[in-house]
Amino acid sequence: MNVTAGVVGFRGYSGAELVQLLLRHDRVTPILIEHRQDSTERPLPIGFAGPDRIGANVEAITASGIQAVFLATPPEVSMELAPPLLERGVKVIDLSGAFRLRTTANYTRWYKEPHTAAAWLEKAVYGLPEFNRKQIPPAQLLSNPGCYPTAANLAIAPLVRAGVVDRPAGIVCDAKSGVSGAGRKPSLKTSFCEVTENFAAYSILDHRHVAEVLMVSGLEEAEFSFTAQLIPCDRGILETIYFRAPRLKDPAELANIYLSAYKNEPFVRIYPPGVTPDLHSVLRTNCCDIGFKFDPATGRGVVVAAIDNLVKGAAGQAIQNMNLMFGFEETVGLL
């Protein structure tokens, strides 16, 4: 079976990345869904029209035979568009934060806005395949994880689940992201002159992605400190995570926790003890690379996790989820 998939928000960075990946997927025909006109669209070469386009209304979408729609849109747009599509039987893969959290109270607290499609919150499946693979295939509404939480949870959750972390001592996540993580909409803080040769922290202690890390890892808010930082590159996330594990006696024990957790995972790569990844290790891949260093004498550990925020942190993971939802090999179009 081949799939016809619509993409809303195809002019944004994550949406554009998604379209390029879908064009290389041999089981998918992408269609661009116009939600709004945008005079800043990139010009096309002569003779290249790109995928077909239709308007963002339910009748046009269902008439076109689209079976799945990717929403690379802000949360408020996803809450507007998802319900009528779902009611018509179209599968929705949402790249925004609209349906990631389980309650309206939690959403309002972290996103500072009311939720306008609350009936679908409990029905949404959180699409982190490494931890939720069995729930993804039957999903009608798939909520794609945030970029920061993808790296953080893949690095932290195995340690918490193994019970080796000194949780009262806290876990600190120092996360750096390229500018594309802020989206394509122009702003002063992401303009070239502000970003180049600069390095800035933002959303200290109250970044909206914290809620996803707590939800998946099982940590309490008091046990987790997260700081997001903007670095002068176009893409990529690198997170340096500090913890204490006084009961571990050897770095090999830590390595075995990760190797056991991810032994069958095609997109998580574990480095030898004392070796850590950098951004170049993962750019334009759907991989999360994890390395660590551990000092048995003091029980201090540092984990470094790296992803491409536009691929494993957004478009690539969305396709990974789509593959699972439609029974394709999970790696199709991504390796």
C-alpha cells in the first residue's frame, strides 16, 4: 500500500524538511496543503512545480484521497485543523505541542494559552517510538515529540527506569540549539546580527518542553533543571546532562543500561564510555547519538545527547511515526 500524505506548514523549516524527506520516500506521495498565503516562499527553477497543492479545507483534503496529514503548524492552528480531519477518518501527525500533554491544565500552565480541542488530548498518542512503539500503529492522532525532549528523554529515561540516578540530588540539562529551532518567522533575537558570534540562554526553568521530559522520564519538576540556549548555527541540538549515580561502580554498568535499552533501535547510537558525540555526528540524520563519562569515585555522571532538531527532532521522527502507523519498515525514507 502506498500513502498520499498532506503537509500543512510546508514553508516553515520543519515543514520544508518534511517535504524533502517525503519526496525521497518510495511509499508516499506528498501533497502541499495551503493554509495561508506567504509572499516569502522560495522561488522554484523553471520546469519544477513541486508536489500538487490544495486548499486547507476538509472537503478538498478528503476528496484528494489523502490518508494522513502532517501539521507542521503552531499549536493553535493544529487545534483548529486536526479535529475536523480526525472526524473524517484522516490520520493526523501533529508536529506542534498541541496534543503532547495529557490535560488541559498542564497545557495551559506550560503553553500559557487555553486548549481548544480538549476532547482529543486523551486520544492522542505520544510518538516517541523508542518508548511507545506499540501504541503508535493504531493511532489516529499522533503527537510528535518536541526536539529538546526527544534528546533529553532518550538520554535520561533509561537511567531513571534503571533506578541508578540519585533523584533528590537533581538532574541538570544544559541544552543548546541552532536557530532553526525558533522557526522561520522573522524576529530580532534570531536575526543574523543578533545570533552570529553570540550565545544566549532563554526560557530558564519554565521552557514549555520541560513538561514532556517530566511526562516521559517520570521525574518530578523539583528533580529536573533545564536551560535552553541559542547557538550561532542553523540546525542541531546538543544536550549536556549532569546527574549523580552513587550506586554505580563502573562506567561499563552505565554503558550496559543504554545498550540494553536501545539494542534494537535503528536510530539511537551509543558511544563507548568516555566518548561523546558532537553536532556533526547527527546533522541531517534521524539519529540520536548518546555518549557519557562517569566517575565512580564521586558518583558523578555526564551524558551528552545530540540530534538534528529538524530531523529526529521534528520531520524525521514524524516520518518514523508515519511508517509505523501504516505498517512500513520503520527506517523507510530515513536510512
